[in-house]
Amino acid sequence: MFARILALVIKEFLALLRDKSSRAVLIGPPLIQLLVFGYGATFDLNHIPYAVYNQDSGFASRELLGHFQGTSAFHQTAIVHNEKQLATVINTQKALLVLHIGPQFTRDLLQHQPAPVQIIVDGRNSNTATLALNDVNSVLLAFDRSWADRYHWGNPPAQLDIRAWFNPNLLSRWFIVPGIVALLTLVVTLLVTGLSVAREREQGTFDQLLVTPLTPTEILIGKAIPGFVIGGLEAAFIALVAVFWFGVPLIGSLLALGLGLMLFLFAAIGIGLMISSLAVTQQQGLLGVFLFLVPAIILSGFATPIANMPSLVQDLTYLNPMRYFLVILRGVFLEGDSLGNLWTQYWPLAIIGLASMLAASWLFRHRLA
């Protein structure tokens, strides 16, 4: 039995490695996607373009503007001279926000009165606008403290003392790059397994495979092992790049990460074999892979919190193996989780994997019949 399965596994690897297009799909795109996501997919804003509409000629407004010019998060792109220019600056996206300082700004501050500053922000991209406003609040808070110390206003009645756990500098790369391990591993594993049986049917070798001494179960095992090996190697490579290239800390248990990876691959391979058992051609298999892949990524919590989704959609995420593996990845990378902390993620992955493999086996036998 083992010799027959090994022979089929070797055949699968040779079929993948001999085909130039298959080699390119397995090696090139994941590496490119890793670099693109690692550097391009970030929630951090740098050099935010802003315009200034300053109606105050006092020194306080100049000092406030100096705070904005002294930080790398902002980049002044325009000066507005009247209210008519405000809409033009925002509509043409010359600036993400406009800093409007009223004519009594300095006088109000010297008289110990509130001196409002208006921020006009482009809200077409709500996420970017929210992040930009957070940076604006940080600059204004620094200005308030500097002014209070200089003119002996005393300490503000309440001060923020912010401490971020697990990600002290709040780098979005630390949040995104571990998720890329799950994303690209799922992509590669689904492609390898989702096209395996369909490739046999399309090339006309499926009937030859059926007349061999291999049983349907042995054929499925032989089709699953290459996906397991390639997916595991892909995940290990991406994890190493995340740690040594992008500087993401890995402070948890490697054993916990390895077990989570095995269960995730088990579930992904089962889903891939289900797709492959239903597909007649490789094109159908490819469409089936992406039909599953896109919702799986969206409903995994990779970019948007699951808690913000409607309750019905949240229930659907429990069927998504990527949801659980993302928790394992971020827990091991950033929180220092061990095996005991992640059991609630392991058993759902095991159930999804077992159910998908049984379904793939039934579909495979059913198509044979």
C-alpha cells in the first residue's frame, strides 16, 4: 500500500515540477505577493498631503503649523487663501485634509479661552480619513502640552498614557504579515490539490490511473500528500521571511504553530480535493478554487474584524479554516501563545479537515461510479 502511494506521490511531484507553468505558479506569484503585501498592504500613513487655511497672523498659529511641518506623517501640498478654494483642494485630491485656523486663534489662547481648529477631511476613503484624523489629534495634543508648559497653564486635568500591548509601535506590518502566511499557504495548497484530479481528467490519464492497483482512498492520499508538503514548505518559507526580512517577532511556541499549520493544511487539502473531484477540466478547477478563495479571505478577519460583520456573516466564518489559523498565527507571533492557549482553534480546524476529506472521498467515489 505504502509503495503504491509513494509511487503516486512521486508521479504528482514530477507532473508539477516538469511543467514550467506549474513551477512558475508555485514559486513566482507567492514570492511577489509576499513582497507586495508586506510593503504595500499597510494601515500606516506617511506624508499625508494637507493644505493650510490660516486666517490668524499670530505666533500661536505659526507654532501649531510648525508642529505639523516637523513630523514625517504630514506633507504640506497647498495654501488656501479663501473659502472658495477649500472645495477645489479636496475635490481634486490635492490634499487629504485642510487645516483651518480661525482669525482669533492666538488671541483666544493668550486669554486662556478655547481656540478651535477646524479639520476638513476627504471622507471618500473612510479608513484613511480616520487614520489621518488620529495623526492630527496626536499633533494637536503635542501642541497643547507644549503651550501649557510654556505659559504655565498647569497640567491638563486628564492626560493620556498610552501603552500598546503586543505591538508597542502599532506597526500594521506586524498585523498583516503573519496573515500573509495563511493567505498564501491557502492559495498554493488549493491550487496544487484543486487541479490534481482535474488535470488527470483533462490529460486523459485518469482512466489509466483507475486500472492501476491503487484504490480510490490511496489515490486521494497520493493526491493530498504533495499539497501537504508544498503548502508546508511555502508556509515555512513565508514565516522565515516574515521574521528575518520584515522583522515581525515570533515569540510563541513553534510546536503550537506547527500543529496549527498541519491542521490548516489538512482542512485546505480536503477542500481542494472536493473542488478537484467536482471539476472536469483544470479551468473549472481554477474557477472553483477562486470561488472559494475570495470569500474565505474576506470572512477570515485578515483585513477587517469579524466582530464588525453582520451576525449572519459572523456565523458563516465558523466554516472558514482561515479564520482559526489567523488566530493561531497572530497568537504565536505576537502574543506568545502555546499549545494550551490555542485548543479552541485546533479542534474546529480538525473537524473542518475531517469533514472536507470525507466529503472529498465521497465525491471522488461518486464520480467514479
